[in-house]
Amino acid sequence: MKNTIITIIIMIAMGFAREAKSNDNTLTPKEAAEGWTLLWDGRTTDGWRGAKIASFPAHGWSIDNGMLRVHKSSGAESTNGGDIVTTRKYRNFILHVDFKITNGANSGIKYFVDPDLNRGEGSAIGCEFQLLDDDNHPDAKLGVKGNRTLGALYDLIPPDRNTPGYRFDKNGFNTATIIVEGNRVRHFLNGIKIVEYIRNTPAFNALVAYSKYAGWPNFGNAPEGHILLQDHGDEVFFKNIKIKELSGEQLPPETGDPFKIGMAGYTFVHFDIDKTLETMRKTNVHYLCIKDFHLPLNSTDEQIAAFHAKLAASGVTGYAVGPIYMKTEAEVDRAFDYARRVGVGLIVGVPNHELLPYVNQKVKQYDVRYAIHLHGPDIALYPDADDAWHHTKDLDPRMGICLDIGHDTRNGKDPVADLKKYHSRVFDIHIKDVTEASKAGYSVEIGRGVIDFPAFIRALREVGYSGVCSLEHEKDMKDPFAGISESIGYFRGASQLTIDY
């Protein structure tokens, strides 16, 4: 398995960017042994058909010297030969496609395509690796922050071209690589990752809601679909179309834990979202509880879409908003509307006690979960898990707790015991360590304080917690980066060391 992964990485890095050669559209013996198959043999149309017809298009496409050619026509979507799709569907895979665009050309490689979704005018519907001459086609300047440019997840997520080694040969062949591992999807251009996102999440669905695909139910979330090459009325060439399907044992290994590691936005109160995402990339953390200093409560729908696109370009999902403090009904209304527009299903909030009945009504109205954030001995509102439980236990079951284990400890409580007692109402967890179990305790790197993290991690497994454990690092907050790395590393290490084999 290790050798297979290394081989895949090497193949991605090579890029396969070349003109038609005698060894094109073939597999080496090693590739064949590793499970690669050709999606196009270089000679026939076997394995492909029109997206809206049962056979291969009679015109608009040709096979020229080992290259699959889309003919120049009007520059419109699917009005000449039309799109072509694979005759079968694919679920988890690594797809390589060598492509060459011509001046001003527009095309795309789509996946998770359902040809039955659109039988009318235009292209078939699916997630798209955009192929575009950014310099000369007007679509590059449309959309949001470049999400229609070369390599983008079209109209959803712009490509990241800042990685060292990024290149594109406008006059020759380049390699598009798409890797699908369950809900995790990545785009590569000539071996460099330019897009990463996670499907079937509130953040992904929010991006779709602000895109041209908003009207297509469950867009991008199907477990499988066809692969498509697009006719957009411009001359484009394809070759070396090959795929490696991934079985369950070939997918990335999981820790076996249902819970995920994230970041609480408050950790980055002194930094903008770009620095936040840079830190998350370096620590390989993919979930963010969004604070309103990064995405203000009065953000427009366009600003929200751009924010999600920026997160997705870093492989990050915004899974919740908050903490949001609420002292009036108007502030409650604003918070719930904000969460709806952001597209998350969890609000971390701090409502005044008298507002709890009104918050409870809003939870029912919006069908979201609401987690009350603990504050320890510093603030009278909700000092520990016992208090939050007392105020929510008779309310809607979607009313619960954000268990801040540092504040719980500083109020003299045991977060391990509290997790076990109240787990049915624990919707979010903020992880941190503190120096002592009293008001005098202060924040330190995880592993340097008094909280028993191995015991806490075992309790997470015992109760089956499947939410996010978000680091809220409150030490050296104007220069927190070493502490963040140490804390994330310790928590991950403790998770591995406490696995009972």
C-alpha cells in the first residue's frame, strides 16, 4: 500500500504534459498492475457516449493522431456535437486527463455528472474542473474571485496558484488530475494541488446556494456519477485519459475516531482570515468555528460566498458560527438569520437567561442546533457544564452545550465526568489546557496543564462524540503560532497513543 501511494504521488508530480507520442493512451505494466485503466483507448469511441444521446456524437468530435478533439463552433455550451460522458459511473478515483486548449478556448472536465438532470439546453450538470484561456475568455472575469478560471471548481472555488512549482503551458498539453476520496475532492494542475474541498457539508451547500447550480437539488453530493468532457464550442484536445478506482482499503486511513479536530475562530482575534487559514494549512486542521470578526454579521450574500470559497481553497469547512452574545430578541434574530445565510447548522451562543425561551423558538423555526458556550468563573452566565445543562435540559433537544473544557476546569469541574454526564447535549467542544482548577488558572499549551487529555479522549470515544474538538488557544494571542502547533500535535499524539488495539 505504501509503495502504491508513493507511485501515485510520483505520477501526479510528473504531470504527463506532452504532445501526442507513440506511448500515449497506453498503460505501463506497472500502471496496469496498480489498477489503472484507460478511459479512452486513443483509437475508438468505446466507453463514451453523448451526454444527452445514447451514442457517440456524429459530429463535433474527432480522433486525430491519438488525440480526442473538440471542434470549433459557436463558442456556446453543448450546441455542436455536445458533451460526452463515460458509459459507466465512478465513485472514488484518481483521474488523469491531458488537455490542450487553443486561443480563447473554454471547456471543462466534469464529475459526479447526472445526465438526466438537464435534458434541455446547455451542458450536463456536474462538478467541473474548469478548462479556460484565462487571458482571452471573458468567463475568467466573471463569478467570484476567480472561481471560473483555469482549474477552479467552476463557479464555486477559485484555484490556489501560489504553491511553488505551479505552471501552465498555454501552447502545449497539461495534466488535470482529480482525486475523489469519499467527500474529499482535490484538483491538481501539472502535479500541483490548486483546489481542495469537502462535499456534503453546510459550507459546500452554501457555496452551491450562491452559484449557478443553486436550482439543482443536491448538486455535487451524489455518491457517484459519470465523467464528462465538455463541448463549449471551442477547439480543445484530450489524450491519456486514465483512471484508478479506489476501493475502501485504498482510501486514506482514518484514526477510527468519529470526532474531528478544528479551530475556534477566537484563537485568531488579532489576525485576518488569510493568516488563520495559513496556520490551519500548516497544522493540517480542516474545520473552523467562524467568528464575526472574520465574517461580520452584516455580511452580504456575495461576501459570504467569497468567504466560503476562500475557506474551501484551503480545504477548510466552516462548521459553526460563534460564540455570539445575545442580550435582546433583535440580536437573537440577527444571529439566526446570519447562521442561515452562512449555511451552518450550529450556532455557538451566549444568550441572557431571559432569552432562552425565545432562542428555543428560533431553534425550532430554523431547525438548527444551539450550543451554549461556557465561561468559567469569569462571567456569571453559564460558568460550567452543570449550569448550561440546568438551563437547557427541559428545552428542545437541539439546545445544548459548547463544552469549553478549560473554563469548566477553572470553575472546579471535571470535564471528563461532565462529558460523560451531558454528552447527549454536547454539540461542540473547545479544547485548551489550564494551569490549575481554579479562577487563578490560566491558559497554556495542551499537555502542559492539569487537564487529563488521554482520559478526555477516551471519554470522547466512550460516548461516541462525533462533533468537532476545536482548539481555542488563549496564550500569547498576539503570537500564538508555536503554541497552536504544539497543542494540535499533543492532542493528535494523545489520540494515537490512547487507541486500544
